[in-house]
Amino acid sequence: MKGSPVDSFPLTDADLTSRVAGGDAEALEELYVRYSQPVFGMSYSMLRDHATAEDVTQEVFVALWTRADRFDPARGEFRHWFLHLAHNRIVDELRRRRRAALRSADKEPEDASLGLVSPGDTADQAVTAVMFGAAAEALKLLPPEQREAVVMAYLKGATQEEIARRTGAPLGTVKTRLRLGLIRLRRILAEPVSEEA
């Protein structure tokens, strides 16, 4: 027996992360198998560049290797923590692109893809989960104005101020729509699908 994380029975994400924190490369490989597709999907959806999305995906797993000891299972699921880590790395890349765009142009960019979502938004972890697999279906269950705000902020990278400008809604209203939308998404993602509203 080699001590592989999948030799006897599948370990939880939290178990694997604990092993990664102890320097177990095979545990990291198993987490890569589980999460490389979702991380790449989120990277590509926000960056729209295949090569850069691949690079960012690799960087996210390097970050996991060095930061696995920061995951605390008592504070929530690994999936949300890790996808939040990935989201932050992608936002860093968007910031880098924006700085490069500003250096090469004399005007402020108007493209929403160059905007940024301010860190620390309420229920931020829930929204990263929306970008993967069946969880994307949760977006369809939001009221249209909340769905629009969430999509603009997290799939198109627009700031709250940009959303307000583009939708004609007051900034306070945009913040409320985002907060309520994200709280609702967290609820939808945390509970079994029900036929009743």
C-alpha cells in the first residue's frame, strides 16, 4: 500500500486538504482531479483566454499547496473556501489586465470585463459555487433583477458602481440586489432541490 488518498475509500475534501498541508503530493493530485475543471471553467468564463485560464488554474493549485493549512473545516466546506481562493486569484489577474490596459491607453476602459467586484461582498463564497456544474441552475431561480446583478458582478466582472450605471438603479439598490441574490443562492445550494417554492 502506497498511502494514496484513494487506496481504501475516497477521502473527504477536508481530509485531503489536511494531507496536503502535511506535504502529501498524492492528496494534491486527487484534489486536482476533483477541482481542476471547475477552476478552469471559472477562470475561462472571466478571463476569456484559454492559455491564461490554464496558467491561473495551475497557480491556484500551487497556492493550495502552500496554503492548505489555512483551511478550517469548522468555518465551512472546502469547496467554497477553495473556489473563493480561485476567484481571488482570477480577480488578481483581472486587476493586472486593467493596469496593463490603463498603461497602454489614455482613457478609462469602459469594458465591464475590466471592472472588479470589491472583495468581502456578503455571501461571496456562495457565488463562486454558482459557476460550476448543476449549481449554475440556481441562477435561474433568482428574481430577474437579482440574477442580472449577480451575473454582471461575478460573470462579467463589473463593479457595483458600473452595475448601477448600466441598469439605471441606485447604488444602494444594486448592493441590496447582490446581497439578497447571494444569500438566496447560498440557501438554494445548501438545500436539496424542492418542487415547492
